[in-house]
Amino acid sequence: MLGLLMPAAAVAAPGALLNIAVDSTGGAHVPAVLELPARPAVVHAVLTDYAHWPLLFPRGLRIVAISQDKAGVETDVYVPRRFLPGEFHLITLTRETAPGVLETSLIGGDFLQYQRTWILTPGLTSDETRAELEMDIQLKQWIPGWLFTLVLKHELLEHFGKLRAEVVRNLTEIH
């Protein structure tokens, strides 16, 4: 992809650090770190409330199915495309591989690659969480690297803002 024009984009948002690097095959590697104003258990509860995922992502995420078994939680979702009509289909399996570690892997859909890991650890105080995200993503459909980086950055920053708002909302419901 047009990795020479924009091989990586680093962005700092309030309480978040995000870096996106698109390789020559069109795959993106995304490390991010967020500081969230709640204990890891609260953040974990928000991230694993699969029925409410549309609250955490940009407008238009549709959940088709959620099923849970001993292997983990399978989610079947449609994500709206930006700049083109239609949606991307994404089927994933999420497992908690260790306390505070949520790993999501691709089962099917419109992606060649989709791997996401959240690592939730206590922050500087007992009422904060350091949430580390590692994600590898590649669409089946070709898109210029600069455009993929731009759209992915926008979507992730919006996701992080919605995640923060939902964490805060859950805190007020608990107290």
C-alpha cells in the first residue's frame, strides 16, 4: 500500500496514545495505551458487555449474533464502511487468556487478518486502569495505506472516547 506516503501515524488523545503502521501488504499494526478512570474490573465489564458493543464503536455497528461456549464468546457484527456504501462483515472469537487479558481472533468475514488483545492493569492509583491495546488488522479489499490509516485512526479515537464515556457511566451506576 502507499506506506511510503504515510507509513505510520502516531496520535495522542486525552489519556490515550495511538500508533498505526501500515505495511506493504496492507496490514496495519496498532499499539495503543489508554488511561481510564476506573478499576480494571469496571473496564473489563464494559469491554465484555457484548450486547452493548454498539455503544463503544462508531455509529452503525450492527450485532447479528453473540454466542458463548467454553472456547469463548463469538460475535458476528457488521461495521459500516466509510466513504463507500455497505458494510464490512466481521466474525470473531474473544477469550480471556489470563486475568485482565482479552484476546480476540478472526473467525471469518471481510478481513484477511484481525487480532486484538487488551491488557488491563491497575493504573497509577487504585481507581485507574492502564489499558494496552495491540491490534493487527487487514481488509480483504485493497485500500490505499494513507486512507486506511486515516480512517482507522478516526474510528479508534472515536472508539476510545466512547469506551471512556461508557466506563464513566458504569462508575456512576455503581455508586
